[in-house]
Amino acid sequence: MSKVLGIIAEYNPFHNGHALHLAKSKEETGTEFSICIMSGNFVQRGNTSIVNKWIKAEMALKNGIDLVLELPTVYSISSAENFAEGAIKLLNSLKIVDTVSFGSENSDIDVLNRISGILYEEPKQYIELLNSELKKGISFPKARENAILLYLNDPKYFNILNQPNNTLAIEYLKALKKYKSHIKPFSIKREKAFYNSNCIVDEYASATAIRNMVINKQYGDIRKVMPIDSYNLLMQEIENKRYVLDISQFEKEILYALRRLSTFDLKKYPEINEGLENTIKNAANSCNTLPELINIIKSKRYTQTRIQRILLYILLDITKKDMYISRKTIPYARVLGYNQKGKELISEIYKANPKITFVTSVKTFLDSSSHKIYKEMLNKDILATNIYTLAYQNDSWANLDYTQRIITL
């Protein structure tokens, strides 16, 4: 069949920058079909999706994606490394994807590849430098950045690893190497609006800026920076009070869990080590708000993003064991939505890999499958949705994974 493009995204929400990236990716790769591996209701930097995964899937389909598959929650909220590995493993398993395109602040694929090669091969000198930096008590991302710069000793690598989209791009490249993938990577330079920027530049703004506009009810500004279909879907969810601004909307649930769990219990969750469980427990017992909790725990070693990820692990009961299993597992292909071309893609995937596990009906899969790991992983997705909808401000929306149909266009 014609060439197939893979996109890994959160689309939180889908804005003009995403539309530009998708259009440029199709143009530069010459692909006619596109598959998006998309985060669900919770996202990689330890936060919530502003709208649920089916609304995000509909936004994607109405703006040029043909098939949307959910990246299971255990990957979508984990470190950049496991997030990238989960998405690349899933794309690989489809057996029909030719290229994967990602946005990054630095589009020089050779520079990104050089760093990814060091992180994959882990030469002795680099490991020694990394350990030396970690002894300074700084965070792992900062220690890794410093070690890479010392190892390469070349100014062109400055300010590469301290930018979030570069970091993810490097992890995608590393995962492609690790799994000996034949998928060809493309990097599209991210311009106009950068991650966490609150500025509008021409008709572009970051997803962070858009979420802040929602908080401030700047709906006219939002209209300028989103495709009309995405804007209408977002406004629909806001009007119906089916949106979740950020992790703070689960403040009471998180504080309750932290106060209920012992320090021994806390140690079973990912990224909690070196006595961090004691700091978390003491903070939970001494404050009543999430910002205050995070501020108490935060340090040079533990960034706010890492702390928020840990809080999500606890909220969703995703343990170190779950994370370990995820690293040894190729994810199932959970279909959130497709158009006519996407329907063709599903048929081609079945031909290319008859053993692939598609999930199109949660109930059918859980009733019929004997795959224990997949069932446990899918149950985490179901729990994530059920907790997510607790923040809705209208009538009950429980069990959406059972009742929500696949989005079809």
C-alpha cells in the first residue's frame, strides 16, 4: 500500500501548531496515510488532558489523521523514556508504518541522533560523568544534560536536552535503535509557539497557553489558534462542563490517598526512592492544597513534573511492578477512532501482523481474552477514565470505556 506516517502526540488540545506539523510531515515524507499514537485522559508531564480521549481523537480525525490508537495509561504518564518506548513498540507492531515524525525545538536529526546514540550505547566515560553529576544532588534530567555536554565537548549541543520536545525526540530515536526498527524518523522544527509559552504568535499558541486561555475564558483568542473543528469540540465540552483543567482538580483524592498510605506503601510506586516516601508523607500530613504539597516536596533533584507524575501513579494506582511489566510488553492497539482510510489501515495491519491484539470493544476483550497482562493494563485505562470523569461538573459519566463508541468519520 501507499506510505504510512506515524505520529506520536498528546493533542491537549489539537491546535494550529499540530495542524502545521501534520501537514509538513505528510509533505516531507510523501505519505498518504497517517496513524496517531495518542495519550489518553492523563498525559506525560504529570497532568490531565483538558478533554477526554475520544474528543481528542475526533479533533485529530477532523484535521487529517486517519487512525487514532490510544497509548495505554501506564506508558502515557511515565517518564519520557518509557513513553517513547511504548509508542515506538506500538508503531512497530503494526508492521505497516514507514516513517515517524515528531516536532522538536532542534530539527537537526543528526544532532539528535548523536545524543540518542550515546544514551543508547552508554559508553563508560559518559556513565562516569553522569554518576559524577548525580552526586551533586541535581535532578536526573539535568545531570544527564551536563554529562552529555561534558562528553561531547561541542557547543552545538548546548541547550538541546533542556528543551522538552528535543528530549522526547531523542527518546524516540533511542527507542528506534533499541528495537531495531525500520521506521524512518523525521524531525519537524517547532516554531512560533514553544512548550509552556503563554504567547500568541501569528495564529499559533502552545497547548499550555490554550489551557490558560480556558482558565481565563479568553475564548476569542482560543478561536485564533485552533482549527475550527477543534475549537468547536473544545467549546462544546466547556459548555457541557466536561473538561478537566489540570491535576489540581483531584487535590482531595490525592491528599486522601497520601494520608491513607504508609511510607512502606508509597515505596511501591515508580520514581519514589532515596527516602522520598518520607518527604511525601510528611508533606501530605502538613498541608491541605496540592500546590503547597508540590512546593514542599520539590527540590533540585525532584522537579515539579516528576512530582506530578508520582502523584498520578498514586492516584491511578500504577506501581513499580506495572511499570516493569510495561517495559517488557508490546502494547495492544486500542482503537479510539478512524475514518475511511483508517478502516483500510486496520485491514492492512491485520494482513501484515495477524497476531496483533486490537481492542475495539472493552467488554468483549475483557470477557474473551486470556492475556492477563493486557487485561491488567486495560483495567488501568478504565480506572483512569473513571477517575478522570470524577472532575466533570455535570451528570454522571462513569464507565465511558464501556459506553463510548469508537469515533468514526
